[in-house]
Amino acid sequence: MNYSLIATAAFGLEGIVHRELEQLGYEARTENGFVRFGGTLEDAFKANLWLRTADRVLILMAEGPVMSFEDLFRLVRGSPWQELMPRDATIPVSCKCARSQLMSPSDCQAIVKKALTEELMAYYHISWCAESGPRFPIHISIHQNQARVMVDTSGDALNRRGYRTWNGEAPLRETLAAAMAMLSGWRDTTPLHDPCCGTGTLLIESAFLASNRAPGLKRSFLMETWPKVDQKLLERYRNEAKAAFTPEKLPAITGSDIDPEAIELCRNHIHQAGMDEYIQVSVTDLNALQLPEEKVQFLANPPYGERLSDQKQCLALYKGMRGLLDRHPQSHLAVLCGNPSFERAFGRRASKKRRFYNGRLECDYMLF
Ligand SMILES: C[S@@+](CC[C@H](N)C(=O)[O-])C[C@H]1O[C@@H](n2cnc3c(N)ncnc32)[C@H](O)[C@@H]1O
């Protein structure tokens, strides 16, 4: 069966998710905060396995205008839940309402659950739903009286690739790190270096990207527990992804950080990502960093100096980054920074700039 599928994304990343879906062979449409595409359950799995910059993949089961609880009930009853769910499905429901007639999430949750369980009871000829089987988390979104009822196929959010055990001081989301690597203009024949590598997210995501390593290869997805999914096809997709991984041609991917503890964590993450052979890191102050190569793609997420007391140090660090680029004159720098004074301290205007959010922090992504 063909479903309407949705890949959700953080603000600013929708366009990249759209591009990724097209590269996977799907026709995609970008809407507010998500990208819509069509496919089977197994296509949803493929998207989970391969999308680097999306947060989740959802199945859109029902969509339409709702002005009352009756409307919502009817909308849910009209959808083919039995195609997806077994008789013992466990169905947690969550809801967000905004600028709509229906503004009580808990009431909407109760209505949707009632409609859905009635549908399953009628189809399976049972008098109650035991909810002892696989989970099918339902997300309801009601915005300006338009409802969408979706089922989550991912489970843990897609940024959880399975290699991170500890977040460090200021972790960068894996999805955003992947987007930075994709938008940097990096040609994967050029050496790449992160001079403030922290726990290594940018290095690992860049190495995944350049070696065609599916980001979800080492983790599972909730939908793999669903009985109506073609397990053989999923296994085939996983095997194809394993075969597609070609790390042999990776250029030098290296990182450094002034903090020895961060480098220790970074090494753990690189090991857990299975990339020890391909990524080298060291404890080095950026101001003393000199790489053997002349042409390098620098990729960095320096500290932002949120506390006033850190400001001076941060501005000096940004100036130091300019020195680093000057010492490697044929090189490029792509940097994500939440400090509006970055360009001033760096002493040059970015040739390209776009706005992202790192968690709740508004950041500029800049190319030099
Ligand atoms: C925002 S964190 C980077 C987080 C990283 N992207 C990650 O995924 O974990 C900034 C890093 O810059 C490092 N740093 C600060 N001053 C530095 C310097 N002078 N030289 C090198 N690294 C420095 C900090 O130790 C910290 O790990």
C-alpha cells in the first residue's frame, strides 16, 4: 500500500531534507517544517536509514479540516488503520493544537484513541484492545483547524545514530552537523579538519557523508517491530546500505581541540561509529595549529560565549580562526556560530550565510 509520508526537520533544514529525498528517488514537497513524499512502509524504512538531516519519518494517516470533536472522530475512523496495525497494537497518542477551534490536546488525544480502537475492534472482531504488542505512536497536529494524524516510524529521533554516549558541554546535533558538511561545498577529495572538534560530531558526519555510509546503519527503527512490514525487503535495504559504504577513498579527516577530555570522548565516539581507521584527532590549540596540507576544508562549531565572562575569550578565538585560515591560504572555512560578533572579530565578511538553530540558539552558518 502507498502512504503519504512525512519527514520532519528542524527550522532551516527542510530544503536539505527535500534534496536528500529527491536524491533517494522520491518526489518531495516542502511545507512548513516538514517534507512530504509518497511510498510504501518499506520506503519509509529506506528514508529512516538514509536521511542525514531529517528528525523523523511519519506516516500521514488522516488529514483534513476539523471544527469539532465529531469532525476529528470521523476523520480518524475513515483511515485504513488495519492495514498498518495488528489487533494487539500499543497506541500512545500525543497532540499539539494551535490557533484552532479544538484547543484541548488531552480531549483530542482521547477522541483519536477512541476512534482508532473502535476501528480496530470492528475489523478484528474483538471487544477490547489489549495493547500488549508493538508500539504505534500517534502524533496529532491541529493547526488553524487543519488536523494531521500521523504514526511515527522512527522511534528514537534520527539524530541518534548510535555512536554518541555522552553529549559533552555543547553538543551539536548530528542532523545539523550533516547539513553543515553537505552545504560547505567540500569536495570529498580535499582533506577536512575541525579545529574545535569537541566530541567529534562534525568529523563523524563528514566521514559518513563522504564514504556514503547510511547514517542509520548501526541502529534500529521502531517500524522494524511492526508485523505488517516486509522484513525481507528491510534486510535487503540494510545489506544494500552496507555494500554502499566505501570508506577506502576518504581523504584525510582530522580534528583537534584544546580540551584533552573532549578529545578522549571524541575518540570514543569515533570508535563507536566504526571510523577509527579514517579519522585522527589530537589535543592542539587552534592558535598553534599547522596542517601539512595547503588546501584544507575547515569545518567548525566554535564556542559562542553565551556567558558575558566568556565573550572576550571567544572573540580572541574567532580572530585566531582567521589566523588559521591565513596560515592555510588555499583553504576554505565553514563555521556555525551563535555569536553575532563572529564576522567582526574574524575580520572578514562571509561569502555565504544562512540561519539555523542549534537547539534553541539562533546561529549563523557562514562560508569563508
Ligand atoms: C561548541 S564546542 C564544539 C562541539 C563539537 N562540534 C561537538 O560536536 O561536540 C567548542 C569546542 O571548542 C574548543 N575550543 C575552545 N577554545 C579552543 C582553542 N583555542 N583551540 C581549540 N579548541 C578550542 C572547546 O574545547 C570545545 O570543545
